Amino acid sequence: MVAMTDEGSSIDATKPSIARVYDYLLGGKDNYAVDREIGDVFKRDLPGSVAIAFANRAALTRAVGEIATTTDVRQFIDLGSGLPTADNVHQVAQRHAPESRVVYVDIDPQVLVHGRALLEENDRTRVVAADVRKPEDVRTHPDTLELIDFDRPVAVMFSAILHHVNDEEDPAGIVRYWRDHVPAGSYFFVSHFRSGNNPETAEAEGVLQQTFGRGRWRTDEEIESLLDGLEILDPGIVPAPLWRPDVGDSPWHNSGERELTVWERLIAAGLARKPG
């Protein structure tokens, strides 16, 4: 089954999509049997992978809230945004600061269809069809330029996207491009699969590579190096559940309560600021 988007690109229901598998793991409905088949591999063989998806989403939500409530930044670019789910970036940002503007960027045709349907009534959001590996195309897209003032600080969100960029595709260069094209005072959020040097890491990485031909787990040091030239804010690059957890967000608001599971340690998060 192949459906067409309004731009003529096709949604192929016979091939798994990273965005749709992630949607399935989060309990969403915008996925097909082929996506659920891959998702079930994670659920069956890597049962903690669902916790990874939720821990990542929660960290993104906290980061957006933190930026919206503690800084003057009111414009966000969400790179590789995925399918809409609860507490999307614009919902969190506009809840705290209604004037916030958000550009979502993705290349998956189904993401574009669903994203535009969700946002058609919100004049402070746009969905841009572009490849995050081509940041110039994203930055100069007419919809981006309509909403984002690059003379003012921007929050650039790399939520669970850079681990889908293989080393030869230069993920550090993607971050560096944005660092060089936004003003001082801009923020960069990154969440990333975190290498645990354990069988769970190797198996999860193998499933992604076999299915999609991409998926690169990186060490904390490698993730930090992606943010070269930026000031990494406290608490640094840490497992996502430990990144500025909300008080009362049990069991993670106090890391002394219990040890994180191996799965909870396989997604890291961090927030950085462009100094100057």
C-alpha cells in the first residue's frame, strides 16, 4: 500500500519507518504492520526500549519548558521531529510562552501529513520537508525564514536524531553549521543513544542497522564532542531520566532512590548554550 502526500512523495506502508516505529513504542496509532513488526522485536527482545522512548520524550519536554520559562528564547527548530504525540514542542513552549514560534523539520512523508494536519490552525508553527543532514536547506527554506528571525537567539532541538546520522555523514558538522548560523545566547538540546558497552547496546544497534542501515550508539565523550564550541550546561551529558528531572517525578527525581536500569542508561540528554 502506497499513499501520496500533498507534495507527491509517497508513504510506503510496506517498508518500516523510524518515525512510525518510534510512534508505536510510544503507544501511538500512526503506524503500519511492518512498523509494529520491528517495534515488537524491540518490545520482545529488548523490553526496556519502550522506557528509552518515554525517557527521551520526557527529557525533551523538560528542556523545552526550561528554555521557555528561564530564558528569553521564543523560537525553536525541532530537527527530525517525528510523528506528533503528546506534549509536542510547540504545545510545551506555547503553554509557558504563547508567543513562541516552532519549526518542525522532517523528511518522512507521513510526519509531514500528520504534522500539517495538527498545526494547520496554529499560525506560529510550520512543518518543513527537508533532510536534517542538509542544514542549509532547512535554514533557508521559505517557511523557516517566515517564522524564525536568525538575528535573535534560537533553540535548536536535536532530539533522538543525531544517532540516526552515521559517522560518514558528519553529525558534528550538522551541529557546527547551526552553531555558526545562530547568534550567541542560542540553545542546543541533544538526546542520543548512549553506548553502554553491553549486550543490550550491541543488540539494539544491530536491529537498527539491519533494518534501516543507520543507528550509531556513541559514548558520552563522543556526544559531548558533537557540541564542540558550545557551553554544556549542568548537569552535563547524563542519562535522560537524570537530566533535570521534575521534583516528584519519581523514581528519577532523586538518583539516590535506586539505580537506573541498563535501559534507562541507554539514552543520554544534554543542553548547551552558544556563548558570547
